[in-house]
Amino acid sequence: AVLKHSIHLSSIRNYHQSKSLFDYEMIAFVHPNAKSCSAVFSDLGYTVQIRETPFRVEDIKKTFLREHIVKSGCCGEKEYLKLYAYTLSDYPIVVHLDLDSLVLR
């Protein structure tokens, strides 16, 4: 909610304060394991896309990466769902921000 609100305040939808000429659409990539939790994003106005991790861990050839990627970051290999942002070719510009981001200007 905080991320969307901060983007809204910096968009054309809040032109009287932001003077921005840019609009936005919020898209949340959600792993199937979290589908039951995704309604909150829809309720906040996000377009929810349920997506599998963009690769299979067992297909990773290097042993170190294959064994450690599932423990990396907050979400392990699911952290890489963000790569789907690069598939959004229907948009002239795509900006990826994690939910722990805040847009100030």
C-alpha cells in the first residue's frame, strides 16, 4: 500500500502536486504457493500475475549456486520472479521496484 501510494503521489493522477506527466499500472508477480495471499494486491489495485519461478533449480549446472539459491535473500529462488518485468513488452517503460521501495519524487 505504501509503495503504490508513493507512486500515485508522484504520478499524473496527482498532477496538481506532482506536476508529473506519467501514469502507472501496478503489477504483482506472485508465485503459485502464495496465490491464496494475493487478493490483497488485487484489492489495492494491482494486476496480479501468478507465475512459476522463471527457472527450475534442478536445471542449474553449478553445484554451489544450485545448493545456495534456495537459501538466498528473503525468498530463495522465488526472488527471481522479478525477472518477469522484462517480459512486459506492451509498456513503453517498465520500472521494477520491490515492495520495500518508496518513491519520494
